[in-house]
Amino acid sequence: LVWSVQAAVQDSIGIEKKDGNVFVLHKIDVKETLYSISRRYQTSVDEVLAANPGVSVSSIKAGDVLRIPYTVVRSSATASK
């Protein structure tokens, strides 16, 4: 299984398992937006918002921690095995 592990390791503060799901924990840096964070982790803004009840596009600020849904991407080489 191939996932954007490099981004998760470099940009996250950890991993969390909750209700059978796995999330990357991301601490928001200055000038980051939900859109830029979603692009970094190859997910959508809607999925990030769904994983973080009470968070909105206008409410995030530097220092907040977001749960980013863990996304598994299968490469064609891995999928054929």
C-alpha cells in the first residue's frame, strides 16, 4: 500500500485511531488554509471538516490541530499482487 507517508511524517504531529478510522494529526501553521491542508494530504476540504466537528473554514487558526482522514492509495503494482 502506498500513501503519502512522506507528507504525513514531515507535516504531522502524530496519528490517531478513533471509531475504527485512522487520522493524521496536523498542527496548522501560519498562512495555511483548509484547502492547502487538504491538497497536502490528498483529501477534500469536506472530508477534513467532517472529521473535525465544530471547525469551519473561517474558524481555523495557527496552532489548532486538525484530524486529517488517512487515505490509502493503491498503486497499480500493489493492486495487482
